[in-house]
Amino acid sequence: MSLVQPIYYPKAEYIETDTGNKVSRRAVIAGPQNIILGGKTIIAGTAIIRGDLRRTGGGHAVVVALGRYCLVSEGCIIRPPYKTYRGNFNYYPMKIGDHVHIGAGSVVEAAAIGNHVEIGKNCIIGKFTIIKDCAKIADNTILPPNTVVPAFSIFAGSPGQFVDEVPESTQEVMEGMSKGYYQRFQPAETPQA
């Protein structure tokens, strides 16, 4: 018998892809042709991913790329960073690594987020921020634009600053947490009439 209880969701509320991604029907996925989900990623209800915000000009471009076993919680907004360069306004691609957990109500405009990263609830990740592998952003943290968060560090506050280091086991812990959450995230059994 397992000590960890399953997390049940209404089966009709989520779409499951061939690669095991589970996307809520209540999530807003704008420009899905410009978004890549690495597999076994969960996008919760009321999350917004803006793949429609891309560079001007023709062609097909990946705007937001999420790795494997990511969790985008309720009310998150993920949109690519933008800037005006030589008089031209452009959006730039965003890459999010594997085993990344983005807490409820957070707004992310980072350029890159590494693997095994935990972003707390109600955080604001400024434009072109780079978060390295195995980092943790505490709840309610505001990271200004162009912040670089080193690997194995914890940032907190407004503006976000280094407060501590995470243990070297963070990679294994985050991997276990994200895989465990995905395995526990199961459709609710519908009663038979």
C-alpha cells in the first residue's frame, strides 16, 4: 500500500497527448504550433502559455519550449521576453528545462530556465532572466529583468536576492518529486450507472 495518495482530476477536463502531456481544457494555449512540450508535462487549469508572441517575419519558430516532467500550476502566465533592438520590436524564444515546477499565480518571462528548478507561488520572473540548474525561487519573489540565478542557489524577496544554497541532492529530489507527482496525477474514476 502506498503512503502517498493519488491526485485525482476530472478526466473530461484534461487532454492527454501521445507523449503523456496532460493539458487542462481551461488552460489558454495561444499559438500551439510555436510551443513544444517535452513529454509528461502537466499544464493546470487557468494557466496561460503565449506561443503566439513571436518574432515578426515569416516562418515557423519555436517560441516556448518546455522539457519533460514539468508542472505549470494554476493561474501561471508564461510568455516570451521582448525588447526593442535597433528600432525593431521583437519577441525572443524561451527554453524551460526538465523537471521544472512553476508555482500557482507566477508570471514568467525568462530567457532560459535550467533543469530541476522550483519556482514558488506568485513569483514574477522578469524579462530575459536566466535561472541555472537546480535553483529555487521562493514564494512571492520578484526577479528583475536580466537577473542571472546561479545553480544550486535560493533567491527570495523583492527584488529577488541570493539567500541560501540548496543541497547537492536537489537534482535527485526534484526528479523524484516531479515523477512522483506525474504518477499520482490520475483521472478520477467515473461511477458506473
